Amino acid sequence: MSSTRPNCFKCRHFFITHQQDHPYGCQAMGFKSKQLPSLVAKQSSGMECQLFTPK
């Protein structure tokens, strides 16, 4: 298993929201956050993002 986190900026599900409080979003997981979605996924589940899809 890889020890590196998926790069959200290279994922087709990642988007910039342009909202100051929640600037990053993930369409696959359906949320917006202050942190990159891959980091939130790791903190929430203990696993690396399983929905990463390269652009």
C-alpha cells in the first residue's frame, strides 16, 4: 500500500468552491472543507482516499 496521500489537485472530483470558509470540495464524497479532501478523508476514516480518480 502506498504511504503517500492522493493529490487532490490531480483528481477529477476535486474543485475550488471560492467560499472563504470552505475553499476546497470533493464531488465524489459530497463535501466542502477548509482542508484538502484527501486530508479530511484520512483524519475521518484513518484510510487514504479511496475515490481518487486522475484527471
